[in-house]
Amino acid sequence: MISIETFPNPKPDRKYVITHVNPEFTSVCPKTGLPDFGIITVKYIPDKVCLELKALKYYYLSYRDKGIFYEAVTNQILDDLVAACEPLEMEITSEWTTRGGMNSVIVAEYHKGE
Amino acid sequence: MISIETFPNPKPDRKYVITHVNPEFTSVCPKTGLPDFGIITVKYIPDKVCLELKALKYYYLSYRDKGIFYEAVTNQILDDLVAACEPLEMEITSEWTTRGGMNSVIVAEYHKGE
Amino acid sequence: MISIETFPNPKPDRKYVITHVNPEFTSVCPKTGLPDFGIITVKYIPDKVCLELKALKYYYLSYRDKGIFYEAVTNQILDDLVAACEPLEMEITSEWTTRGGMNSVIVAEYHKGE
Amino acid sequence: MISIETFPNPKPDRKYVITHVNPEFTSVCPKTGLPDFGIITVKYIPDKVCLELKALKYYYLSYRDKGIFYEAVTNQILDDLVAACEPLEMEITSEWTTRGGMNSVIVAEYHKGE
Amino acid sequence: MISIETFPNPKPDRKYVITHVNPEFTSVCPKTGLPDFGIITVKYIPDKVCLELKALKYYYLSYRDKGIFYEAVTNQILDDLVAACEPLEMEITSEWTTRGGMNSVIVAEYHKGE
Amino acid sequence: MISIETFPNPKPDRKYVITHVNPEFTSVCPKTGLPDFGIITVKYIPDKVCLELKALKYYYLSYRDKGIFYEAVTNQILDDLVAACEPLEMEITSEWTTRGGMNSVIVAEYHKGE
Amino acid sequence: MISIETFPNPKPDRKYVITHVNPEFTSVCPKTGLPDFGIITVKYIPDKVCLELKALKYYYLSYRDKGIFYEAVTNQILDDLVAACEPLEMEITSEWTTRGGMNSVIVAEYHKGE
Amino acid sequence: MISIETFPNPKPDRKYVITHVNPEFTSVCPKTGLPDFGIITVKYIPDKVCLELKALKYYYLSYRDKGIFYEAVTNQILDDLVAACEPLEMEITSEWTTRGGMNSVIVAEYHKGE
Amino acid sequence: MISIETFPNPKPDRKYVITHVNPEFTSVCPKTGLPDFGIITVKYIPDKVCLELKALKYYYLSYRDKGIFYEAVTNQILDDLVAACEPLEMEITSEWTTRGGMNSVIVAEYHKGE
Amino acid sequence: MISIETFPNPKPDRKYVITHVNPEFTSVCPKTGLPDFGIITVKYIPDKVCLELKALKYYYLSYRDKGIFYEAVTNQILDDLVAACEPLEMEITSEWTTRGGMNSVIVAEYHKGE
């Protein structure tokens, strides 16, 4: 796994919400070998550290040639970003472009201590 | 009933939400014999298995020549998909194009153990 | 009152929601005698029967030459449709085009047993 | 035919364009007896007189109970309004709500001296 | 204060919601003397009487030459309309066009008996 | 070929434009056997007759089980409708939903006497 | 007439286009005494001078209490602004909010030397 | 810190909500030295005083040349505005334009006495 | 160069227009090595053959790992597709997502015999 | 004047169109000293060289602290970019956010050899 850089939370005593939307995510369908395209949204309440924006971008780039299903990639990103910044709460939403006439959306959440 | 293929849930220990939107659904009005057109949205929390996208598409195709009312088709899809993947929760929404100057929407839900 | 045809609920053991939107409603302003135009939305949970779509359309047509205020027509439709299909819950929304530079919306609800 | 009031053009020596959009037009389908709903747009270059807005509204109301086809009503309105104000140029556009799953638009033009 | 006409609630035994949106409100900034423009929305549950639409329009017109701040006008309208129709609940929303590069929105509510 | 009913042009001495938009067209892909979905727009200047709306609808329905490519169906509809009503001018536009991540649009025109 | 301040065109040897859109115009209907609301757009090619933005705003304010018809106000603004800055070309568009269920738009143009 | 002018709350005995949206915020990225652009929304329930709109505008201008991260600027604005007007509740939302292909949103809240 | 499959034009005696929009194009910036994302639209009048949709998709995929500038990729696609199907006319439009705060669009055309 | 880097046109024998949209332009109003915000669009047909995107961005940044009117900045950008890349044709459009309740747009063009 790529390590994802973080920086100290500038206001650790306040619970506040950070959202980063990446409309340029692409991975590869493990069945067909063809590229998938999606919008990945990470929404979280930081604890001690915040995700560094450029590091997040490079983390997403690591999926460009990876064969992985929608359900798996969404849960994998949640696991990796939780490990990287240990937030109080985090939600990953992946919205995928039309395949076989259908659009898909996957949403997974993490709550510290649950 | 057509059998609907599934695959193992890649993250069975996390409750997360999967949505598939099919804007290309068509069935037949049992009264007039004319085609109906709608958008079918399935939204569910998987348990042990997930719905395979291509299998879902073929399941929807089986309605192309079937005469069935809005209210019945919505509940039938819910029954069939619940039987296929035994989810923790599932919601089917059908949105229909204008007939007689009116648009209709039907929403039906399933909650395991209720 | 016009009688409004119904048909048996195909899934009476499940609470689900049906919505019919009519963007072509017109009645007459009792003050000016000029036509009013609105969008009428009926949203309900059926019990034993469902509203038949064509019958609903003809019911709405009966207002075309009737002089009646926004507030009254909204409550009248709710009373008539509740009487016709005895639903578990029903909500009527009427949204009216601009009159005197103002747009109006009326929302009335029925809950069985309250 | 209803007579349509006009008023003197306040700037008869300049060719300029007036547009009135009526999104609340309704007439009756001569085949089914059911109401049709449309948006009527009149766009014209006045000569000696302009169409009075309230008179135009009442003219449109005269179609509320009239059975007439899309193509005929569009040409009839053009003929009547040209007769009423003798413009240099006029264009009538009628846009109709969905019937049988289809939307229709009719456009007819008049050019003085052609 | 202008008196605001009302009429008897046609369904006093049902709690339902009436909304009137006026996108053509204008008053005067007491600091600069320049006009302010806004959208005023009144949303209420009537008790014994309803606000008459034309009376409401004339009430709003009384602000056309009045110098008054956003926060004050919103609360004043709420006080005046509550006094006029003694509703069960009422909410006033004022949305103002850009001033100094900023848009403002004020929302004030009344609940009977609080 | 299905014969397509027409009716006499109510204003044959004026060149005017009629547009019918059908957002519910479906045919079958001859390669995969899967359904295609599109919006078909016919725009024409009538000569002696106009296309009857209900007949046009039934004509479109005849493609529901036909295997035919985008380019071919567009030109075929133009040929059939020109034969049916012999217009002065006609344009067919077909807009297709996403296949393989791509959207397609085909436009073909007919001009009498060219 | 209010005099309208101008400033020297910073690039008099190039024909270029300036547009100012005022969505906050209001005047008074001479028939009913009620306010009218519109969007006034001035689009012009300057010659020796440009219209000063603040002066233009104050010019528009002078209509706030003036009773004048749509067609007249549009032509009057064109005449006044042409007199103020003597442009090579100018176009005034006035778009009015709904009155009697109808929206109106007036467009008038000036071309130097015609 | 710049002092931010306030004025007495015109209705201190009612809890109501004021929102000011500034779509023209700009600060400087401390890493690259390049400008950042965002929309800052302040939403609050005033206690004894309200934020003066012009003073708020000048406060925002003080960030034009300041190097500061998204997370820090959002929390800093919340701290400064809370100090200035001591509201009952306040929420700051900052929405940032695309950087590195990603959009970011930060939301921070203050509740008196927590 | 990848060879791009074609099929015989089903209506070679009529000049008509085919458009294929690919919103999922991605290549690599030769300066930074980071991916670029764009929408590629090909619009053409076929002569003897048409572009096969699946072949076109695979042609676009060949850019996924190629370092190439916006201006070059647009002209290269035009050259390749003209060589593949020898159309009467063709236009390529590439619309690129935000880089450095800016959006770019490139349009290149081919006309046979010029 | 800042020098603006260019690179060789990859297809100098074809006339094609390049557009760069910068929605993050800001300069200073010379009258009030307050910032102006706008969208600057450059659209051009290159001759021997193209504008380098990053250089263009830095060129725009040089206006951040410059006091200059809308009309002047638009013409200045046109003059500077024409000097930098000597295009066959170029058009600059500047669209400005609301000031004094009005939006402004300026468009200036250059054609080589005129």
C-alpha cells in the first residue's frame, strides 16, 4: 500500500467536516480489462491529522492500472484512508459512469470505536 | 423466474449501501398492450452476496414483453432480488414516463427480519 | 361527487408508497372567473385498493369548469381520494402558477386512525 | 371571431421585436374530447399598432372549450393575430405536453407582402 | 400598519401547510437610499383564517419606499402576518440579491403558544 | 412496411414547421441482440398531408423487436416518413443512450426536388 | 431627462462589444398603477465614449415611480442611451416577469447612420 | 485581527437564522504561493448583535494576500466571527475551486455554551 | 497506428451527419506525467464507410498511457479517423477538465478536397 | 509587460480553434480600490505558436493587484496575447460578477491583416 501523507489538524479541539471530491477516478474492470470511470468523494471528521490533498491525489492514481470491482475499491479506499489518518468518522462515496445501461453508486462509512 | 447471479460480498463485516440505476427499463401495459418506460433503482445493504451487474441487466430484460402494472412490477422486482441475494435491507424505486398526462413513482422496501 | 375507480392492491401485506403527479390541472378562480393552473401530486400508502390512473385523470378533469380556491381544492381532493381508496396515509400537494406576481403551494395530509 | 384590442405603436419608425409567451394555453382534442395543454409564443414586429396584453389573454381563453388539432390551432392564431394588428412580421410557436409518449412543436410565420 | 384581509379557513379541523412565494419584493436600504430586491416566502399552518393573496400583495407593496434593514424587514413581516391571521405556525424567508458581492438569506419562525 | 396514416394539411398554402419528439424509441442491436434506446425527432414542412400522431407512434413500435444499426434506422425512418407524407422538407434526428461509454447522434435530411 | 455620465473609450480604434445586464429593473404599469419588474440588457459597440456603470444604474432608478408600457420603456431607454454615448450600434432587451399568466420580451436596436 | 463592526439585533427575543454567502473569497496557498478561490457561507443565530454586511466584506478582503490552508482558514473565520458577534450558533462553510483535479468543502460549527 | 474497423455506409447516396461523444477519454500530460481527462466528440459526414463504435472505443483506449499535449492529441485523432474512414467532412472537439484553474477546448475540422 | 511563453503549433498547416477559460480572474477597481472578479475566455486560431497554459495562468495573476477598468483590461489582454503568439484570429471575452446590481460582459476580437 502507498503511504498517504498527512498534516496536523489545525483545530483538533473542534469536530468539523472535510470533504474532497475527485471526479477523475479511473480503475480497470477485472472481468473485461476495460477502464472504469467514477467520482470518489471522501468526507471525514479529522482527529489528530488531516489528509494532504496532493498525497490523496497520488493515492487515487495508484488505481489507474488496477483490476478491481466497484464494491471492493470503495471499501479498500475507506480502509486505506482510515489507516492513514485515523479520523473520528469517514464516509466514501463512489459514483460510476454507465456500464451496460446502468449507473452504480456505493457508499461505505467508518465510525471510530464501533 | 430467471435466476440472478451473485458474487461474494468483498466486505461482509461492514454495513454499506449499493445502488444500481437502470434508466432503460421497459415492460408492457396489460390494459392497452402498449409499452411502458421507466427508471428502476435498486438500493440495498448486502449480506453475504452482491448482485452481479450483468445478471441484473438480463433480469430486467425479461420484462420487455411482459404485461404487468406499475404497482405489481415494483413489488415483483423487490421480491425477486431479495430472494436472489438475501440482503439486510433493499429499496426498489420505479419512476414512469408520462401516461395520460401523469407521471408515477412507486417505492417499496424490504427489511430483513421484519 | 364523481366515483373514482380502484383496483385490488397487488401486495397488500407490504407498506409501500405510490405517487402520481398531474402537471395539467386546471380549475377556475371563483373571484375573477379566470382559469387557474397547477400541478397536483398525490402520494399515498395503499391499503386494500389502489387508485386507477385513468379514473384519477377523469376525476381531475371534473375541476376544469369549477370555481374553487387553492386551499379548498387541495383539501377537497384529499377528502375525495381518501374516500375512494381508504389508504393508510395520503398527502396532496398543489403547486400553482404565478398570480399577482406570487406562486403558491398547499400541502395537506391524511393519516388513518388519527 | 373575438375582436382583439390593440394600442398605437409608441415607436412606429423603428423595427423592433415583441414576444409574449403564454405557458397556460389549453384547448380540446377533437378526437378524444380530452384537454390539450401547450405553451403559445407570439413574436412579431409591429407596424402601426401593438397587441394589448389583456386582450391577448382573453383571446387565448376562447380556445378553452374548442375542439381543434395542433396544426390547425397554430395557424388559426397566426391568422387571427395578423388580422388584428397587421404586423410587419409574426411567428407563432406552439409547444404541446406529452401525448402518447410524444411531444410536438408547431411553428408558423407571416411576412407582410409575401 | 396596513390591515391585511383574510378569509375563513375552508378546512379548520386539519393541520395543513400554505406557502406563498413573492419573487418581486423591493424595499430601500436605510444606509444608501438605494433599492434592495428580494424573494419573500411565507409558509404557515392556518388556524381560523387564511391570508387573502391580493391583500398580501398590497401589504408587500407598502415596503416599496420604506428604508429598512434585511433583518428588520424579515421580522416585521412575520410580526404583521402573525397579527393578521393568528396561525398555528409561520415561517418567513427573505432571500436578497447580491450587495457588495454577497447574497443574504434571513429565516424567522413563529410557533403559537411558545 | 407499415402504412402510416395522414390527414389533410389544414393550411397547405403556408410553409410551416411541425416537430414530433419521441423519447421512448427502442430497437435491437443486430450484433449483441440487446435493446438500444433512443430519442427520435421528426421535423418537417408538410405539403398536402400531415403525419397522424397515433399512427406515427405505432410506426415507431414496429422497431421494438427489429435488429438494426443506428445509421440504418435513422435513414429508414426518413425514407418511410417521406414516402408516407411527401413533405417539402424533413429532418430525422436519433439520439442514443450510452453504449460502451459513448453517446451517438445521427441526423439525416430530405429536401423535395433535390 | 437625467444626464448619463460617460468616460473615454480606452480602445477607440477597435470595434468591440460591451454588455450590461440589470436584473433589478422596476417601473409602474400605467393602467393598474402596480409595479412591473424586468431584466434590462444593454449591448453596444462604443464609439468615442463608454457608459459609466454607476451612472447607468442611477438612470435605471429614475423609472422606479414612472408609469410606462413595456414597449415604450424599451424604446425610451434605447433613445436615451444612444443620445448619451452615441455608439456605433446598440441593442436593448427587456424581459418582464409574468403578468396575467404571460411573460413578455421586447428587443430594439440602433445602428449608426441608418 | 481586524475588528468587525456589528449592529444591535432588531429582534433579540426571537431565535432566527441569518446567512451571508460570499462567492468572491480568495486567499493564497501557503505551499505554492498561488491564489485559492472559494465560496464562504456564514450561517448564524444572532444574540445581542448582528454582523454588519460591509464590515464582513472588508474582513474577508484581509485574506487576499494571506497564505493559509483550507482547514485553517475555515476555522479561523469561525473563531473571528464568533468573537465579533457572540452568536447563539454559527456555521462556516468553505467550498473551494478545483485544485489537482479535486474540489474540497470544509464545514465548521459553533454552539454557545458547548 | 491502431487500425480502426469500419462498416459500409447504409445510405451512401445521402449526406447525413453522425456524432459520437466519448466523455471518458484520458491521456497523460507529457510535462508532469499526470493523467489528463477530457470529452472527445467526433462529428462527420460519411462517404463509403462508417466508423464502427467498438473499434472507436478501443482506438481511444490506446491514448491511456500516451504522453501528448491537448493541441496534438486533437489533431492526431482527426488525422487518424480521417485516414480510417475517408469522410466527406469531420470535426473533432476535445473538452478538458480543469488544470491550473483553467478549462480548455480544442476544435479541428477536415473538409475533403480542400 | 510580462513575457508569455509559447510552444510550436503541432499542426501549423491546419486552421483550428483553441479556447482557454479562466474562471478565477481578479483585478482591482481603480475607482473604489475593491477587487473585481471575472471569467476570462481566450479563443484563437494559432499560426506558428500556441500559448503555453501555465504561462497564461501567470500572466493573468499579474492583474491581481492592478487597478484597471473592465473595458481596458479586456483590450489589454487581447493586445498582450496577440503580441505573444501572433495568431490568425483571437477573441477575448470577460464576464464580470455583479457590481451595483449589474453584470457586465466585454468581447473584443483581433483578425490578422485587418
